[in-house]
Amino acid sequence: MSLPHPTTDQISLPIVLAVLGDPTRLAIVRYLASKEGVPLNCSKFLDLASKTNLSYHLAKLREAGVTRSEAVGTSRLITLRRDDLDKRFPGLLDSVIAAADSDKDLPAVGVSEVEVSA
Amino acid sequence: MSLPHPTTDQISLPIVLAVLGDPTRLAIVRYLASKEGVPLNCSKFLDLASKTNLSYHLAKLREAGVTRSEAVGTSRLITLRRDDLDKRFPGLLDSVIAAADSDKDLPAVGVSEVEVSA
DNA sequence: TCCTTAGTTCAAAAGTTATTGAACAATTGG
DNA sequence: CCAATTGTTCAATAACTTTTGAACTAAGGA
């Protein structure tokens, strides 16, 4: 941990909803959820927005308490604060992610990626 | 029905989240949920905002597909589109309402009301 | 040490949303 | 018909949010 994060009980519902109500941030959260446990760095999300803009969106997610950013070397490792969100707002994250997964119009990370098969 | 409403499959997740990410609108939805089945008119929400401003917020909720507004005489009867939302985003509305109910900092309808007992 | 990589910060511009008051429309009761 | 009630619309403004590029910092490798 390095940057300011709200504590679990400081996480606010309207702020979380507003933060998730942006397609770019929803795509980030969805991707983090799909790689749960694996801390990702910002470069993973470069197909969603510019580096500067990503920095802005990732800061919003962090400040809302949705993600945790840890400085490691020159990278930031980003993880979903699933436990904290589940404790504070039971069921919310799961239903948002399920809804996002079912929405074909949403931007997504790595959609234009080449699938590497064995 | 009288005013433009999206069909169930036109309801968009980021739009719903953004619309719910406003304390006034969250309070409206919460109150509608607590009076489920009872269509309410706008005047019920006058302690949340001015008449003009309510008109704006209620239009946002309607356009997002969260509520239904029916013109009856000079009133609008407003209901939650629970079935449609549950179909489109299972579990989402319930978890948002449960989270809102547990948040003591959120504005609410009728909080300063006198309780009329028998 | 110098260069590269990873990401931030800052200020400006662009775009969007919220809030207001005054004027309007439609329905209903007297 | 007249007045009251219920809510909308419009234009203005205020307040935020998003996006951008240029300049920056900090760590790590050659």
C-alpha cells in the first residue's frame, strides 16, 4: 500500500456507483475480477485509454475504495478490493460484474488480442 | 404509460449505475422500493429537492429505465421497474437497495416526518 | 552514469450534469 | 369559466468530470 485508500467503512455507495457508471472503469473492474488474485499493472489497460487518462480513472477507482494500488518498483500493482466491497455492500460487486459480463456493448480489455493456443 | 421509456433490453448498465450514483436519486429509488406496488407521485419527494429539480431527476431515472412514469390526471404515478431490472441485471437492484438502507449518511424521504400512530 | 520504462502531475480545454427561476400546459374542483 | 394543483420546459449558470499534452519523478538495467 502506498497511495491514499479509504478504509472499508469510509467506502460510500453513491461514490462507488458513480465510479462504476463509466464504461472505461467498468471494463477495468471487470478485467480485474476476471483475473482475481493476480495483481495487474496499468499497462494492461492501455487499450482502453491513454496512459494519462488511465492514471485518472485508476485514481478514481482507488479513491472510491474499489481498487487497491501498491507501488512496486516503477509499477503499480492493482487489485480489486473484493473482500472490503463484499463486506460493505454484500452482493453488489457480483451483480455488477455479472451484469457487465452479459453486456456486449461494453468496452473490454484485450478484446482485439490474439489468442495463443497450445 | 405516456412518456418515453427504454425497453427492457435497452437498459444499459453504466447508465443505470451512473443514474443511481446520485444521492437524491438513490433516495427516490429507495423510497419507491420501500413502498413497492404503490405508485407515488412527485410531491412525495419534495423534501429531497425543488419541484423543478425533481422533474429533472425523475426524468433521468425514467430515461435510464429505472422507473416508470404514468400520467394520470395532473399527476404522474411513479413506480420502480423492478421486474425489468431484475430480468436485465439479476440481483443488482436488491443489493443496491440493501446497501442504501444500511447507509446512514444518505438523504431519505420523510426522515423529518411526524409519525402518525393510532 | 545514462537511458528506458512506468506511471504521475499539472494546467487547459471540452464536455456533461445539476440547480435555479420564470413561464408554461393540462387537469380538476368550485 | 376561474383558480388551484401538478408537473414540465426553457435558458442561464454553476459545478463537476473527462480528456489532452507536456513536463516530471523514480526505479532499474546496460
